[in-house]
Amino acid sequence: MITVVIPTMWKYKPFIRFLTDLTWVSSIGEIIIIDNNPTERPDDRVLNFPRIKLVTFGHNIYVNPAWNLGVEQAQYDKICLLNDDVIVDLKIFNRMNMFLNPSVGLCGICPGLTEEFGHPPIDTGEINLIHTPFQYNARTHFGLGTLMFFHKDVYIPVIEGLDLYWGDNFIYDTLYYKMNKNYLITNCFYYSPNAQTTSTIENANEILNRESMIYNREMPKIIHEIISSR
């Protein structure tokens, strides 16, 4: 069974409908919603569904701390980190439930943006997994952070100081150096308008500049520690 972790600020209106669809997926054992904006939480009965666990601190704790919290509280070992502005083929959850184990690293979506980023196209929707033995690349792996799967046993929490940015890079690269068994999920029907939440944050550029300095300073040390401990 899979634990799905979804941080949200309720900015993408179709999210609540897709959340309803997720509750019908047999391989999803629980859905942990980190509510970063409870004042805009919709009044919808799906939020009372038994498999949905709603967590809030009354304010925005930001996405990376929300991911860490969701993984920590997960009841199941197979984890999905899902953006609230993503609509994806529900078959992906059954596929990943069969595929994930502690010997697999990160499996992240490839949105199929062939013209913009040279991604493999989405055509038949049969859902393929392609081993990607490379460090995170902004072009090749664009969109990967919107839908990621991994086993709880291999997760390395995103470091303190990275709240809004660099989380997907951190998770991808730590598991790349730890295991070198990361995969791209290709040929999977997928839609996202992208950045529905970050586009509403007023000081996003200031946060990006600050967190970029932290990431560039700390990541080489973390990689060195991972390589040394293998």
C-alpha cells in the first residue's frame, strides 16, 4: 500500500475533484494532506473520508518541511509525494505499488514535454520506467518534483533551511549518490498547469536566493558523507 503526501494551499480548484478520485484507488492506503492554508480549505465531504489524514499547524510550513512531516507520519512504507496541481493517470499508483521496494531509489514523473525539454513523448500511456543514472538535470528532470515515489527506508529528509525550493533536487541527488537506482516515469498521462502555489508567494525570489546559497553550500558536504558511508 502507498501513503500519498500532498502539501496544499488550495489554490488549484480541480484538486478537490482529483482528491476524490484518489480515494477510490485500491493501492492507496492513506492520503496525508498537509494543509498550509486552512483559511481557504474547501468545505467538501471528501476531506472526511477515512483514508484522508488532514494535518495543519494553522500556517504555511512550506513544501519541503511538509514532505518531511508526511514521510515521518506515513503509515505505509511506499511513499508518493504529489503536488496539488497535478492530474495523473490513476494506474500509476498500482504500477508503483508493485515496483517499489527498498532497493529502488527515487521514481519521478517525466511530464512528456518533448518540444520544451526533449522528454520522451506521452503516446500510448502504458507507463514505462527508465533508469536514469545521472545527477539531477534541470532540463531532463523538469517536472519530476511534482510526482515522486520512493520507499520510506531510503528517504533522507530535506535539510533545514530549504523550505520552498531545491527539495526535489535534494531528494533526487541524495538517492542518486546513495543507490544510483533512480527512475523516470515516462509515457504516463499527466497534466499540470505548474506553480499554482509558488506563483502566489510574494517573496518567492528572496526565498529562492537564500535557499540557493544554502543548497550550494551544504549539498557537497552531504554528498561526500553519503559516498563515504556506502
